[in-house]
Amino acid sequence: MFNMIIYKEYLKTIKIISIFLILIACCLFNTYFSIQDSLVQYSSTNAILMITQMGVFDYSNLEYVCMLFAIFLATAQFYPEVTNGRIRLFLHLPMSQNLLISALVSVGGIFLVLIFSIITVIYFFMITSSFPTEVFYAVFSRVLPSFIASLLCYFTTMIVFLEPKGIRKITYILVSYLIIDKYIALSKLGYFVSTNLNVFVITVLIVYIIIVFDVFTSYTKGYIK
């Protein structure tokens, strides 16, 4: 059953995934050529100092592409389900309700985490081929917030489609926007993002996941028509 759910979600999202994989690949290629160009213009020592101490690193707008990817992925998953009323039918499948909800919620999250992991591996080989491993840690500490923010975008979009009350939708959008905007802005200011800030955003993400489960439960109880 779980394999069938994954396959169903895969069919719904494959076009979005393909388009954004191409965009992400373009960002990574641009970043690679930017690194090579910095080595030509500056000495390797100066390039390392620029990345680790000054935080100068060309992401080629990768963080925004990742967040847009998360939003479009959630839209592709849940817009047709909500507009066609298929979620209520889905939740009546002969399987534990918690397992059904977990399967549907986790599919998009797994896709995102898998793609972010691949990006991280590519970054590792891209950077360590020209710089010491410590430079990769500096870059990763600045890329990680965009990955966490993207997951928050994904679950926010999911809640917006599932939540029936307009005022709550607006509240979730505003809260998420303020958190993500400050989070990304602060991640660009220094070498490391504050551990407390990371913990706070991850906590908000977990709360949003719990809210998603609560909204899904409302569907089965008939609170949401």
C-alpha cells in the first residue's frame, strides 16, 4: 500500500520535480564556474578567507529555487486532492489512518530531503576539489538554513490547502513569511547560524507537521466538508 501511495504521488509531481531539478542543476553549474573564476581572480588563500570569514559565496539563487520547489511540490500534491475531494476517499482506504497520513505527508518531505542530500554531496565534491574540507563546512552552515526553510515552505503550503478557515490560512502564511525572511537574512550575515535560531525554526517545522496531522484528522471526523 505504501509503495502504491509513493507511486501515485510520484506521478503527480514528476513534472514539477523534473523542471526544478534542471533549475537546481543550472544553479550548481553556475556556482561551480563562479568558484573556478574566483580562483583565477584571487589566490586560493584570499578565496578561502572570502568564503569562511566574509561569507562571500555565490549560491546562484539556489536558496530561492529550493523554496519555490517546495511550494510547487506541495501544490502539485495537494491542490488536485483538495479541489476534487479525493482526500476524504484516500483516508478511507483499508489502512491505519495514522499510517495513511504519515505516508502522504512524508512522500513530499522524503523527495525534498533526498534532493537536498544530493545537492549537499555535489557541494562537497565541488568545494573539496579546490579547497580544504573546512571550507565546505563553512558553506554548508550557510546552505542548511535554505533547506530547513524550504521544508517549512512545503508544510506551510500543505496547511494552506488543507485548512478550511481563511483567517488561519492568512495567519500561517504571515508567520511563515516572517520566520523564513528573518531566518534566511540572518543566515547570510555571519559564518554560522545561531544554534538557537536553527532549533527555533526546526521546532516551528515540527509544530506545522503536527498541525497537518490535526487537519487531516478533521477530514475523517467530518469537520471539513
